[in-house]
Amino acid sequence: MPRPESSIWGNILTCIEIGLHIYAMQAERNSGLVLDADYAKEALSEDALKLGNKHGDHVYFDDVKSIVPTFELLKQDAITDPEIQEQWESPEKLAEHGKFFAPDYFGEFAPPQDTPWTTTTHTQPLYNGIYFIEQDDEWKLAVHQTIGEHCLSEMAVQVSSGQGEYLLYPLNHCAIPIYELSASHPTVMGQIINEDSLLHTLCEDYPVYVAMHNLYTEDWGHIYDQPAPKSLFLQLQMDQVTNQEPQAQNATDAYTHQGFASSLQAREPQEDFFEPSEDLEW
């Protein structure tokens, strides 16, 4: 079957044969993988086929869904284009990215695991591969490295600490990833209770990031400082402050009581005072 001359995505810009009956296409409105319909029926599983859009003699998989047929075709060594082979290296590597693009087919990312040095006591999932976790009495944002590769800037990755397959951010150092993930993940956006606090935290703690961001974005997307408290843009942060206030008050009360008691103990009992009297013998 010859390569497609027309496309459901508009005018074809490029169409490269990357394997027998397999084409990588870029068109006006979309891009992805295009397979000869008869070949696709023979080579792909039913789960992969149902992700495609059959039109005429070809089946179209857009740039997101194409990861599934690409995975199955790589396992069969059906893709012969050296650039594609070099890009993905192995079906296993592609499958890890598939958990981001097509979790219904590849499955979701495993949650953060314990290590010999840390134990996760609480886990609050936000989305596939994004969690709030509590380790050693400290809450952190955990982002799978594959999500970081696709959704986070280089600077956001640099300010993290790694643990296994996850990037970790203490709550007082998570402003950059929260800001960036909120643009692509509504569940993360839903965690922000004070946007002004987030913007102020970015300006206060990461001025270089703000400067670079504003340099490469339109005016409407610029970050500007706001009169707001720092690091109080998440509900978890507010909860921590609320929990710390009674503890701080209790500590203050205990210190005051201890100080008062110590001052009393520093005094000698009244009966131990020496008072001269007329009966004193020299």
C-alpha cells in the first residue's frame, strides 16, 4: 500500500516511512503515526487498534496515542528507522513514558517507595505520578521523573532532591514545580489556595527563575510580586502553620512556667535567711 496522499489532519507537511507500511506524519493540525489498515490489523493488538482512527486505507494515531502502536511495533522490530530506534532505545524505555501518555494501556506509575534511610508514613495522591508524601515528619511534593521530563523546566528539576524514580520537594521549596504543574494538571491547580502567596514566594525565593520566565513569556503570563505571606499557597502549608501555633504557645507557656519556677528556686527559703538580733554573741 503506497504512502498516504491525504490526511485527516489537513495538508501533509512531512511523511516519512519508518518501517514497512508504517509512516511518521506531520500535518497542519496534528502529527503522529499512520499505518496501512490491513497491516495494522495484523500487527497490532485490539487494545492498540481501538486507539486509532481508520480513514480510507490507513489508520491514524495522533501524537499522544501513537506511543502504543510504536511500543508494539518496536517489540516486533518492525520500525527500522535508525532515528526512532535511537530515540527510544528499547520498548521498556518507551513503556515508562507510556505510563504518562497512555496509563490505561501501560498502567500508572508506582507510588514512591521506602528506602533504607526513609519511611513514607502518609501518601496523598494528586494525580498519576504526583503525590504529597510524609517522610520523617516532613511533608514533601513527589513528582515522578518521567513527568518531570515532560512537564517541568530544567530549573524545577535542579531544585529537587532525588529518591529513586521521584523528584522530591519539601513544602517550603516546592513553589516552582507547583507553579509549572498547575498549568498542565488541574488537580495540582486545585491544591493552590492562595495564588498571591505562590507568586510572592517565587519572587522572593527564586528571582532568577522569575526573570527567565518573564523574559520568554508574553506580558499576560508574567510573574509579578504580590503582597502576601510566603509559602502559604497550599492547604498543607496552612495546616502545618495551624498545628505549629498551639505547639509554639504550649512551648511558650512551659518556658514561662519553668522560668518562673526557676526564679523561685533561685531564692533561698525564708527560714534560711540570716537576720541579726540583739541576742547575737560575739
